[in-house]
Amino acid sequence: MNEALNNLIAALREEMTQYGELLALMQEQQELIINRSANELLINLHDVNQQVEKIATHREEREAARRALVQSLGGTEDTTFKQMTALLPEEYQPLLNALVEEINQLLQRIQTWVKQNHLLLQRSLDLMSKIMHTIFPTSSAAAKTYGRGGTVNPIAPPPSTLYEGLI
């Protein structure tokens, strides 16, 4: 049981570290959005996607460690994390509870940052759409790129000269 328990604790710590890394990337992303650093934002998005893949891998490792510990404790597949923790010696319960609580708090903070970043990007897109509509009021350039069927809508090019665009 001790080896299975130590494996679970290590897996929880690693998962927590990976969520911390994702939170840092979300914070960096917000700065890049605010500063309108498009190229750096693309790099950040790539890094975020890689980090999400790492998290998925570590989550699977944590779940495998949890299943191994449950099995060593004589539990079943239906044994919840809370039930499993109650089966452990009392000196380990606060540590596991603290790790799980910290992971849950990190997830909530990540969710908050994701929502904020999405809102900032949405506002930027809305502003650009208004600018496009102001510059080209009769053009479909301000229209959406894709139609309901998933096909690209034809976009009429803007007037060919600046003079025609101003009239």
C-alpha cells in the first residue's frame, strides 16, 4: 500500500504542477491579448495546447495511481476519491485532501482566466468588425467568413482605389 500511496501523492503533485503551468500560460495570454501581440499570442496558444496535452497525460497517470491504491486497499471500481481517502491511515488524509483542494482551486482560477481571455478576444473581434463595417459599409467584408452550411461566403473586394473607398 505504501508504494501505491506514494505513487498517488507524486501523481497529484505532478498534476498540480502542470495546472500551475497552465495558469501561468493563461496569465501570459491575457497580457499578450491586451498588448495586441498577435505573433506571440499564436506561440502562446501552441504552448497552451501542448500543456493541455501534458495535463491529460498526467491526469491519466493520477487516475491509474488512484485505481492501484484503491485495489491495494480492497476497494472496488466504484470507490470514490473521498471514500478511498477515508480508508487511508489518518496521517495521510490531510495531505491528500490538501492536494485535491489545491488542484480544484487551480482549476477554478484557470477557468476564470480562460473566461476573461475569451471575453477580451471577443471584444477585440467585435471592435474589428465595427471598424470593417465603418470602412466598408456596403461590402460583405464585414460579414462572417463562413455560412451556416460551413462553406465560405464570397467576399466582395473593397473599392480598388482610396478615392472610391472614400466616396
